[in-house]
Amino acid sequence: GDTIFVTFSKHMDAAVSGGLNGMRISRDNGRTFDEYVESTEDFIPGNMVQLPNGDLYFVGLGSQIDAHTVRCISKDLGKTWTQQRGVLTTPGETFSRGGAGLSSIGFNGIPMVDEDGVLYNSLYGYYLQDTKYRCLWAKSVDNGLNWEIVSTIASGEVPVELTREPDGYAEPCVVRCADGSLLAVMRTR
């Protein structure tokens, strides 16, 4: 089609809350980007995907520690959005970070939709016992409203030969390879 979505962060790389991410939409194959959407929660609509039924979807964590998720659905190619609150279930204890009341874990990357409709997405952050970032893998069986962490992709100390002053494993991007396997790429600094 002729519709293009460009998403972006409007804030510093720091723990600050709410209304700081945007999306421009072009309906004429990129000649103009007249439509603007700004998020009201702490998430970037960059993890958007089109569901098998044609709806546009993105998800983020709400701006408070209660670990609620905010699912946004558009049935009209981004002209209007409906928000719903869900829950992220984690095996580890999360905490408030940065004095802004934000969750210590956040979604990162593009959701994957399996043939059976199950959604998967990568996240990263800290559990209470962590001293470095970890990358996580989550699934949703209800079109992305509620999520459950199903595994840790990477955690712990990064080998010093990979980077100086490592932050841990963060900002994962997971893709499905031609043979069906998954590949996760992440930063360590």
C-alpha cells in the first residue's frame, strides 16, 4: 500500500516517563507525513506489526511499576487507535527505575506472529537481583494484551573481550531465519 509509518523517540536515553515518543504517518507513499501521533505512555510505537486479520498492533509497558501493558490496535491503518491495558507476568521481581516510576523491563523489537496467532516479542531490563541488563523472550496468546516471560535470551556478565565497560545484554532484535530458527542480536555497551 501507500501507507508508511515512521516512529521515533523524543527523549534522552534516560528513565523519564510519558508522552515522549512519536509516530509520523504518510498516506501517499512518503511524499508527505502530515499525520502525527504521540504516545501517552512510556513506549515507542516502533514495535508495530500487522496481525493476520489486518489490524495494526503495538504494545508497551505502562509508565508505572504495576507492570501493566498497553496494547494499541488500529483497524483503519493507523487513523484511529484503541488502547487496552493488560499484564506482563515475569518470573523475577521487577522494580521502579530512574525515579520516574518506570518498570525495570521494557519491550524492544518487532513482535512476531506465529501461524497459530501466538505473538512473541523481545524485552530487556533488570530483575531485582540483576546488576546488568538481561534480554528476555515473551509470548501472548490473546492478541498481545497480556504477556508472559517464557525465557531469558541472555544475562549475566558480558565477556570482556566483547566490549569494554559492558552494560549487560540489552535492546535485543529477534528475527526468524529462513530455516525457521530464531536469531537474536543485542548490544552489550
